[in-house]
Amino acid sequence: MAYRIDFHDAPDAPAPNSLVPSVNVVVTNEASEILMIRRSDNDNWAVPGGAIDLGESLPDRTIREALEETGIRCEITGLVGTYTDPRHVILYTSNSEARQEFAIVLTGRAIAGEPTPSDEPREVRWAPRDEVDSLAMDRSMRLRLGHFLDNAASPYIG
């Protein structure tokens, strides 16, 4: 099985060999719950997302990733922030790709569907906001969700 290993300020981190723009989306429902996935590659909780392919727009990819990973169709409603910390390296053991973080995090509103796991996440569920802190997740995802939950007046740029 392939794994994802996140390194933060780690002297033993592999040197990055790629930079791939990616997107995450914090999708909420009418009860203000957050759509969460449990990743199959590291067992951590996260919000839906993935790499942006050539020929795709940011909103199109975001909507497609959410639907593919969770069974939930959403519409884009805003921007949480940008995350480009070169001290955060993500190693994919399947191909030895060591990726420097480059993520754009959007907000979305659920408009159709039921939470349904796919090949990527082992589990999909709506999490009440007060339970999000108790879920196991990488610190970069916790930072992104923290910025969302803080309801900042402007997007995070980092």
C-alpha cells in the first residue's frame, strides 16, 4: 500500500522534487457541519482535495474532487487561504515523490448528495464544528481548518 508522510521543519525530510498546485475545500451543510474524509494513505482526517490537472480551473477541480471523494456536490462560496510553506514536504511512498506544499483552500456549500466513501477516503462524514479538533489530522490540515473556523475577515496567505 502507498503511504503519504508529511514532514514539517524536519531535518530528515527528503529534498522536494516537485511542486504541484492542489486544492482543498471546506464544505459545510445546512447544519454548519464540515465534510470530513479519513484518508486511506495516512489514516488522518482531512477535507476533500487533490492536485489540479492541466486544462482544469480551480473551481471545476474543487467541485469534482469533492464529488469524487465524498459523493457530495458543492458550490464554491469563498477562499480560506493559500498554503505554500517550503518547510512542509509531503512524501508519497508509491513513487518517491517529495512534494513541496502548494495548496489553495476554498469554501463550499453542499447542494446535493450523501456522504459516500470512494477509493481514496476510507470514511466520509459530516463533523460538527466542535468535534473537528478531536479528529486526528496532520498539522497543516489543522491549520487550514483553524483559519476557516476563525472566520477571518481576509484569506490567509502563507
